Amino acid sequence: MIRAHDVLPPVLPVFPLGGVILLPGGRLPLNIFEPRYLAMIDDALGSHRLIGMVQPVRGGLGTNMGLVSGAPEIYGVGCAGRISSFQESGDGRYLITLTGVARFRVAEELAVTTPYRQVRTDFAAFEADRGEPPPAGLDRALLTDRLKRYFALQGLSADWQAIDQASDQALITSLAMICPFSEAEKQALLEAPSLPERAALILDMMEMALHTGEDDDDAPRH
């Protein structure tokens, strides 16, 4: 649950992780073991408990001010997540869960002395993330049919009863975060202006994957 009193700081530590997005209201479990990110979690727990999830950009297209030598470029939009659960593993790892609060634009990357990267944030374009989302207007029958075919193609299983009972927001948020879409597709889902547009993108992405799978099946074998 997004808390109305969550502070949105002007500077956030960021965790670049390819193929992983966090959305407002979503929950993301993470296994933290690198020393720089252990330090990041320690510092976040001692202040606002927020970190920014961002994706690195493959191929050199993204937002990077060149302040960290050899660091991958990152996309210009991420999502702030609040550390909503925390556990020490006993072998030096942290097991945490982030709850998505609001998306942000990367205004600039800062020159810092911390082992982890930090960015100046701009939340202005995503004020609606902290309110109630509009109805997605989902065609549940269409989504369920396409989802079953897509999961079969990907070799994935699902709890269909839980899917039927989930709200539109919870279902679309979960699908965007867990489906094995490409990094660029994940980023498009993150940046979608509204829940209905994100739902439409998911349907389109699944349909494209299904067509590609059918084309591969029809291709001649040698």
C-alpha cells in the first residue's frame, strides 16, 4: 500500500538492474549481496527508506552524466521503492522487499563518494502515481485467453483463481513486472502514462510474442 506521507526526496540512491522494473503499488523482492548495495540499503534504512529502481541501457542509449567511470548508462525514468520488509540472511546478505511509491525522471546523475550511484529526481510528471488509478477497462476474457496462450508459449504456470480475483491494477502491475518481456518492453511498460495504456501494451506485447512463436513453428526445418 502506498502511504500518502511517504517523502519523495530530491536525491535517491539507484539500483540498476536489467530486466527488472518496479511499479507504483508493486512489490519487488530482492536478494542483496554486493557490498556497494549492502551499503546502500544500510544508508536508506537510516534515512527515508527509499531507493530508486532503474534499468541499465544496453548499447549506449540512456541517461548517464559520465560521472562514474565504466558504469552502465541508465534509462531516464525509474521508480522509487520503499523498503517495506528487511531480513538478514545470516551469511551477509539482505533479503528485502520494495513497495513501489512513485516513478521519477532522472534529472541528473550526481558525483558522489558513496560506492553506489545517486541521482537527482524529478517526480513532477508522475504525481498521479500516488492517487487512485483510473479503471483499466480490461476485457478480462480477452486478457485471460491471451495470457494462457502466452504462458503456454513461455512454459510458465499460473494461479488462475488468484488472477481472476485480482483487481485490474494489481493484475496489470504484476504482469508488467513478472512477464519475461525484453528490457526495452519493460521500460515502455514502466513509462506508460496510465493503467489503461499499460494494459493495452501488455496485450500487444503478448500478441507479438504469440505471432513470433507461431512463425517459428511454421518455419521450415533443415
